[in-house]
Amino acid sequence: MSNSFLEAIKSRRSIYALDKNVSLSQDEIEEIVKEAIKHSPSSFNSQTSRAVLLFGENHDKLWNIVEDTLRAIVPAENFASTEGKIASFRAGYGTVLFFEDTDVIKGYQKDFALYAENFPIWSEQATGIAQHSVWVALADAGIGASLQHYNPLIDAAVKAEWNLPESWNLRAQMPFGNIASEPGEKEFMADEERFRVFK
């Protein structure tokens, strides 16, 4: 069975060996990110997901924030591996920051009180879908990426640096770039352990 969407999903991997030699322009990457998030579903079509796209010095600045934040809490004798990992993200071409707008979530909780406790859960599902959509769309365009979670440690510094709304809740960081080295084979557990089908 041939299915281009499934093939695109299969091409999405966690790529840690990145460099800046991408074949797309910043405008083209911006369009991919915007379209992928715009067409990602959310409960009640609430569209709670927000994104910040960082290139150039702004991209580097983010990973400097991460490094400085972690250096203050990770013991010096253990920091070399952390520093190397952050350097691999900084070596990429850019970063997508994913947020959820808590003001929108609170508004839906007020307007649909019966489902109030579910809206934060649905928000997490929405950001996960948006992240996956962007990741697959980038992979389909030949751009490698990985998903990182240095929030909430860096939240305040990120909001201050880029003057972001207080209601934007940082959920993930996606460094991306040219694939400098292909990942190894991915292992999968047996289908029999994950799926049950009744016909």
C-alpha cells in the first residue's frame, strides 16, 4: 500500500547531528511551520498553539540561555556532556519554540464550564499534534529536527528576551537544520504487544 502521508511520518526521526547547510530559505521554512500549525486540529477549534521561530543570532541566543541556565544547576564535573548536547542544537539552522496560550484555555473553561477540567488536557494534545505536524513537515522537506524540553527552567528568560505574552506557556523547543549524519535504525516493539484488532 502506497501512502505519501505515512511515508512522511516514517521519515520523521530525532536528528541530533545538525548543521546550517539547509537548502530552503528562511521564508520557506517559516511557511512550512505556519501552515503545519495552522492546519493542526484542536478541541473546539480553540487554536491554542503558538510558535516562535528563531534564526541566526536569535537561535544561538536561545541555546546560550539554555546553557547558562543549566550551568547554574548542573555540577561542573558533569557539565561536559550537557554542554556538548546543547552545542549540537546550536549547530542547527534554527529553532521552533512551541507555546500554548493559557488565556485562550481559561476563556474556554469559562464559556464551557462543563468541560473546564478537560481544556488543559486538550491543550496538551493540541500542542503535541502541532509539534508532530511541524516535525513531519520539516522532515518531508529534508530538514532534520528533534524535540527538547528545557521548560520550565528557561521560561522566564525566554519570555523576557523576546518580549512574549505572559499567557504563553512554553511547551517544547525544536532545533532543526541540515541532516549532518543519518540516525541509526529505529527499533519497534512487536505489533502484537501494541495493537488489538477485532474484525
